[in-house]
Amino acid sequence: MIPPVSTLHGRLKMQHLRLLLAVEERGSLRQAAEALTLTQPAVSKMLQDMEDLLGVPLFERHARGLRPTRFGLAATRYARLVFADMGGLRDELVALESGKIGRVRVGAVMAPTPGLLADVIRQLNRDHPRLEVAVHVETSDVLMPQLERDQLDLVLGRVPDGWDSSGLEFEQLGDEGLAIVVGPQHPLARRRKLSFAELTRYPWIMQPRPSPMRALIDRSFEDAGVPAPPSTIETAAVLMTTSLLADSELIAVLPESVAAYYGRLGALAVLPLPLPRKLGPYGIVTRRGRPPTASMSLLIDALRARSR
């Protein structure tokens, strides 16, 4: 029988959690013992003590060693969160010790980064100059696992289709269409009318699969009855994309606000062929049941206010 939380608080130790992760990662008691600089009998006894405490089997034997049971998978997931929280605690303490008021780690998709997020960070830097903000820009399918592993405090993005969102909270802030873009010297840059078929004659920069934007582009070409163009280059980085577009015949897709921003700078041209499909709305994604820190609240409140 699973023991009450009070029993876990009193008897489950950090060394148990380290052992749990070592066995899962290495698949054998011998290698786990070496990693923890313990003897194999000591590791075997510690694992048995932990299974006795929890009342469930955590690992099962197979031809190549040990693999986690469904109980073990759940336990290792929470063990990672504990160690990630410890890392977050240290980061925040270091920030406070150095005179800052705190630290917040935010992941963001491309669309809100140059406008909404940049504006909010500038505002926070003016109003709270001792707040440390770390920004990681990626696609939603990359950011969600990082949020779940507590490598990020929040994500400004989307929950991908088919993603298990039971452990997440989503607060919608906005949505945005996509634009097909080329460099200013591209042969299609001054065309007034285009078809999807014409676009397949040129090399493309695509976001990596299985990002939501890549899936949407593929479906848009399917809707037009044209095979999706093969990606010559895959990247989710805006700076890399705009640099590659310059003086080349490459084609890419960017969120409309990002395309407009770089268009005003003369770095690219937007083609007169709208994508019929749109990405789902983006918003603030956090882990369910985790109260925000003071630093997170400052950023979240500023994002809400700026989005109204």
C-alpha cells in the first residue's frame, strides 16, 4: 500500500532519488553503484528499502539489466523535478545574493518575441532593473519538455497538438498568421501574384519537425494540391533565417509580426500569397499546481497588461 505523504517526508531521502535516477539512466545496479561511488550491495539494499517504503516495484529485470516499471517511471519523473527545483532554488539565491530581486527563465516561440516579449522585458528592465530575465527562443515542441523538466519557469508559446497538457496551465494572449518571405533580391520579391506550385521551384528554410509551424506549412501545401517543398535547411532561429535569406533564392515562413519587423528594416520581402491556415493561439504556459515566484509574477502581470 502506498504510504501517506508524512511517511515519505520523514523517510525518503535525496540519496534515494539520486539512486533512482542513476539506475534508470544506466540500467544496472553495478553501473549505478559506480556512478554514486557506493558498493553494489549498498545500492541493492537502498533500492529494496525504497521499494519497501513506497510499496510498489520500481524496476524489473530484463535481458540487458533493469528497466523502470510504470511506478518507476512516475517516481523518476518526480525525482527530476525535485533536483530541477533545487537548481532553480540555487539560481534564485545566487541572484538575490548578488543584489538582484530574483530570476525568471522564460521560453518563447518566434511570434511574440520581437514585439510583445521584447517590449515587456524592456519595461521590466526600467521598472525592476535588479530582476534577471533569461530568455530561450525555440519551437513549442522543444520548449514544453523543458518546462516539464523545470528547466524553464514559463513558456510564451503554444501547447502542441496531441501533447498531454494535464500537468500544464494555458492562458491565451493572442494569435497570429504566418507570412511567406524571401530576401529583397529574390526573383519573386516583386511579384504581385503567385501560386504554391511556383514556390516549390526554390529551396526552402523550414522549422524542424514536429514543430507546429512545420506541420501547418505541410498541410497548407496539401490543401493547395501541391507536394510540400523539401527543406534544404532546417532552423527555428530568426537571425539565422533572415541571414540566409539575404542574397539567396531561399524561401521561408515567419510569423506576420516578425516578417513585418524585418521587412521595415529592408531585410526581407513578404510574398503576396497568404497561408490559408493559422497556428493556434499562443499564451502563457506554466506547470499546474506550481505557485509562481515573485519574479514570475512580475513577468506574467506585465505580459497580461501588454496584451490587453
